[in-house]
Amino acid sequence: MTNLLIYKPLNLARWIIWSGFVLLLIAAPLVFNSGGSLSLLSQMGTLMIFGLSFNMLLGQGGMLSFGHAVYSGLGAFFAIHTMNMVSNGALNFPITLVPLVGGVAGMFFGILFGYVTTKKSGTTFSMITLGMVELVFASSLMFPSFFGGEGGISTNRVIGQAFLGITYGPQIQVYYLIAFWLLVSTIGMYAFTQTPLGRLANAVRDNPERVEFVGYDTQWVRYLTLILSAFFAGIAGGLSAINFEIVSAENVSAIRSGAVLLFTFIGGIGFFFGPMIGAILGVVLTVMMSDVTKAWQLYLGLFFILIVMYAPGGIASILMMNLRVVKFGFFKRIWPAMWKIVLASALSVLGAVIAIEMLYQRSLEGSQASEMSIFGFSVDATKPSAWMLALALIIVGVIGFLRCKDTFSQHWGEVNTEIEEQLRRAQA
């Protein structure tokens, strides 16, 4: 028989996206080259890996876990103990591969804990993972010899002789280490989505009864997916240990697990790159905004509520829907209504921010001066005119939003109906 060669066209878009991703990782520190910016970029990279690993459970497998920080946190502890052993001369191990130690540790505990947690699914699975993270957090305070008690375990990442000038002392070197592992981990987790196991995880998420009917064990699918997810979470933990040079009980807490859930959902669990967007926004909202305003937690909570109510697909879904409209050439039809609703929303948000900041100024900092700076303007929280301005902006924005909402919804619905019709004709 003659062997037939099957020609597969080059997926140019995929190559462009991955090449752009690599170039972005290389060029980012060249643009944002200050010490603080490099630290923020390093935190974003670590959180991206953590978010992507969590989305293997939630987005790919439909498993809502409240205890994912267990795997990243324990991976971080094993990584930092490895660094201390290298520093003491008890072990000869390159710092570049320390994240791999965290990954193996995370995978080990994924095998250990996952066998129990994946016995159940749905709400029961979520509650078991919540109990698991509380159990590990309590243990972290009970065994100070390993976990370091409340002070945690510290280390020094500058160990041994420099290799090709790399000591991991400068933050730029730590960033490129994180960028390297981010690229490798992203490729690995994307490859997982294309494997039979990844497709089975999608099937278990959508219809577990049918998967069992055709002969697959849904518990094993969930179990194997969790093990792989824990491996990448451990890599994120190892990178965190290198970046911060300290690991504490907070790394295995429910707060850390809730944070990754929050940011992954904001980014978009239905898209592979959604957690990466969520990681960027997460660092901006928690690190950068905490230096600007004391109300950052309130803004984060309100933002999450708005996303859940009006964009359950996350920021990624908003981007992809608008890109689809642009691709089919219909954006000019919705833009006249879109800019009005965006402007109205911006006015109401501006008014709400002014009101919240003045309220915090009066309630939390009543002993200090009532004047403060908002967006470069001086505002006196004790003057009625400032409150009237905030109220006027909110009212004008809400009225404008309500007036433009129906028109925008009509145009948006018409455009998407035409797009669906074109897609149906193309498939036919």
C-alpha cells in the first residue's frame, strides 16, 4: 500500500500569538525597567502560572477548588528549604531548577490530597478542598520546625558562584527566570488542553453522566487533572520563594486560594488566556492600588460583583466578543452607541470614586486634614460642594447609561445575530 502524506496547513495565527507572547516577555523589562516595575512584572508572571494551573481545575474540569493554595504553598516551602540546604552546603542544586522542586512537591501533595478530594464532585468537592486548606494552614502553625511558625522561613537566593554572570541578585535576572518558567508552563498547560485527557476533562465538566456511560472513570479524570494542576501550582510557589525570599503560613491559607479564584474569574475561566489577564489586574488592584487608596478592597469587591453580574465570562469574553465584531466589520455600527454608554459609565464611576474616597477620608482619617488629592485635583471632604459634585456625576452617569442601554443592546443584538447567520451559512 502507498503511504499517503496528509498536508496540514500552517496555523499562522497561532505562531503569531506565541511569537508575540515571547517578544512581550523579553521586551517588558526593557520598557518597565525600574526596580518597582520589575518586582510587579515578576509577581504578575508568578500569579499567571498560578492562575493558569487553577483554571485547569475550574475552567477545564469544572472543579471549583477553595484550596489550591495548598499545592503552591507547600511547593514554596519545599523550594525554600532546598535553597537553604544549598546555602548551607548540604546540597548541590542549581537555583534555576528550584521551581521544579516546588512542582514535584506540589504534584506529590496533589497525588496525596487529590485522591481524597476528587472522590466527590460539585459542591462536595469544593467543601472538601476548603476543609483541606484549613487543615494545612492549621498544621503550618503546629509544626514550626518545617513551616517556621508565624514568621515563616527566609532564605537568600544569591548562592554560590555566578554562572555566566547570573547570580539572581538583581531583580532583572529573577524576572527572566520567572519569564522562562512562565513560557514553559504556559506551553505545557496549553498542550494539556489538546490532549485526550484535556478533552475528557472538558467532557466531565459538561456532562459527567455521558462520560461514564461511554466507559470512562470520571473520578480518575478529575484526579489526574488535579495532579497536573498541582504540579504547575508548585512551580508558581517555587518561583514565589525565589522572588520574595520568604515563605510563611499565608502561602497555604484560604485567603491565597480565594485570591486566585477571584482573579481567575475576573480574567475569564472560559478562555485559556483569561487567568493571565486576571493576574495582571490582580497585581494592579492589590499591589498598586493599595499604595494609592485605602479603599482598594472595596473597589476589588465591587469590580468582582460587576463582572459576575454583567460579564460572567470575564474580561477575556468582553475582548473576544468585541474582536469578533471587528473581524466581521460590524464595529462601526455599534460604536456610536458604545462610546455613549462607556462615557456614561465612566462618569458614574468617577462620581462613586470621589464619594468613596471622601467617605474614607472622613471616617478612617478624621484626625487628619479633610483635604485630599483625587486624580490630581484637591478635594475637601467637609464641603457640601464636593459631595454635590460626586452625586451629580453619579446621577448624570446613571441617567445616561439608562438612556443609552436599550439602543446599545438593540444594535449589539442585531450585529451578533447577523454574525451567527453568516457563520451558519459558511458551515452549510
